[in-house]
Amino acid sequence: MGFIRGGLLVIVCVILFISLFVGGILLTLSSSLKYENVKPELVSFLGDVVNEQLNIEEQISEFLPMIELYCQTNLQYAFSYGENTFMIPCDVMLQGSDVVIDSVVNSFVDEYYYKEYACNFWDCLGEEEIPLFLISGKARDYWQSKFYFVLLLSVVLAILVFLLAKKKINSFFLVGALTIISALPLLWLNKISSLFPSSSDEVGKYIPNIVLIFFNQSRSVFMKVLIIGVVLVIIGIVLKLFHVGFAISNFFEKIKSQKFGKSKSNKIVSNKNIKPSKEVKQISLGKETKNKSKKKVIENKKNKSK
């Protein structure tokens, strides 16, 4: 029975480690694809892309008089790129090319991040030549839902470890250690972009930057998972100390009870020894009174015969 229990514990621990590792990656993807994390990363390199594709600097320097004239009667100026048209406020247009590029990039990021996709995750991946939906709110919701499923699975497995462990306190050390170890690979996730070398084509040279977006929160997630693991280990240590404390207090209580039991037994024995001595005294007193009464009877008979 103990062998089967130990074998099940090993299997559950292995599955728990895999679940924690996958959960860390899913949490990294979900956290990295938040809008406030995606936008700065995209803006950092999309400015060059937008400028190259739309030739904003050239257009502004070449058509500045016409733009100023156009903006006298209109509120927005339109930039077209492929199927996309970016409407730039005229007050932004007159502030220079850098401000215009920032405005175009911000519009581009907002449009694709909050875009409504009719397809599911994997269908969208196959439909688009450049799957920009991977850095959208839809992708984040997908990874977040998978993370919650894995989190629930991990909790169930941790409970099984607690039930299968012979010493329940050790389960906190075991789960905590597995959590800490599963977090270590997250330290190197943000370096995974180096595995995707940039190429000279239009999109390929920005692949490392795009890959980095998915793992920009890996260190933050590592710290969160590490703290959870350390807290579990500390809980195990505290429970262990309380267990030792209770054992010590029980030990002293046993010693006190044993001493009390001995003193009580000695009193009982002494009381037993005292009772026979009283009985002996009573018997001797009884004999003396009988002898005195006999002597009186004999003396009375003698007096009567005289």
C-alpha cells in the first residue's frame, strides 16, 4: 500500500510541475499582451516601419504648403497605406513629422488591438498572411482563459499531493519547491527572440521585436511565481516549528503528569500504612478494658464471700 501511494505521489508531482511550468508561460503571454504592455513595444519599432511605408517625412516636407492650405478648410488629413486609411488631425499635421508618425502608430495599434475578429483563435492564425491578431485583445483573452484552466488543474494536483503525502506538512515544502523550480525557465523567455534572426525582407527584419512582445513580462511573472513558491515553503517551515513546539510542550506535560502520578501513588501507599496502626491501637485498647472489667468482677466476688 505504501509503495502504491508513493508511486502515485511521484506521478502527481511530475504532472504538477508540468502544469506549473505551462501555467507560467500562459500567464506570461496573457500579461505581456495587455494593451499597456503591447503599445510601448509596438511604438518603439513601428515608427520606422510607418515612416518607410508612408514616406511621411518626404510628404510633409514636399507638400507642406498644400497641407497647410488643405487644413485651413478641413480638420483632418488622410494618409493611406494599403487597405488602411489614417485620419490625422490638422493641428497634429502642422507639428512636424515625428508627431505625425506617433499619431499614425497609435492609431494603427488601437485599430488592430481592439479589432473584432469573427474567427476563433486557430482559424484566424491560418486566415491572415501576417497574423496581427496575435498581438490583439482577442489573443490575450485566449491565453488568459487557458491560464485559468491550468491554474485550476494545478490547485487540484496540489490538493492531491497533500492527501498522498504521508507527513502532511511536507506537502507544503514539496509544492513550494516545484513552484520555484517551474519559475526558473521564465527568466530566459525574454531572450527567446534571439532564436529568430532578422531577415532583409519587409517584415522579417522586425521578427525579433515582434517575438519579444509576447514575453516582455516574463521577469515580472517569474517574481510572482517565485514569491508564491517561497510563501508555501515558509508556511511549511512555520507549521513544522509549531509541530515541534507542540511536541515539546506535550513532552513536558507528560513529565509533569508522571511526577504527579508518582506523588499521588506515594500518598495512597502511606495512607494504607497508617490505617493498620490505628486498628492495632483500637484492638489493644479493647483488650485492656476487657482485662480491667474481669479484674473488677473477681474483686467483687471476693468481697461478697467475705
